[in-house]
Amino acid sequence: QIGRVQAGVDAARADREKTPLAKKLDEFGSQLTLVIGGICAATFAASVPRFGSPVFGGNKLKGAAHYAKGAVALGVAAIP
């Protein structure tokens, strides 16, 4: 009996269409994600010349890791 009720609830939920506002919010969320991802990638790309900075002991891998963490932190902070 419980399985039939759950199947009916699932079928009713699948039949329901999204409201226009929900559709616009989904579209806006997708666009916002792409913009934030682009900003993070641009931030990382702009820091490439500083990978070998003396601050990191001339080690480019340490510099890349440092700036990658910064780009990820920026993305995490931008997406609520």
C-alpha cells in the first residue's frame, strides 16, 4: 500500500511543470555559474607570470598551487 502511495506522489510530482519564475531562476543560476567560473579562470590565468616568484622560492608548482587556492576561494565565496 505504501509503495502505491509513493508511486502516485512521484507521478504527480513529475507531471508538475516549473513556474516561469523557477525557469528564469534556473537560467540565471546557470549563467551566474559560468560568469563566476570565467572570473576564477581569468584570475588564475592572470597570476601565471607570478608562479615563479621568489616568495615561493622560485618553485613554480608552489606558486601555481597558491594561486589555484586563491581562485577556488574566490569561486566558493561568490556562490552563496
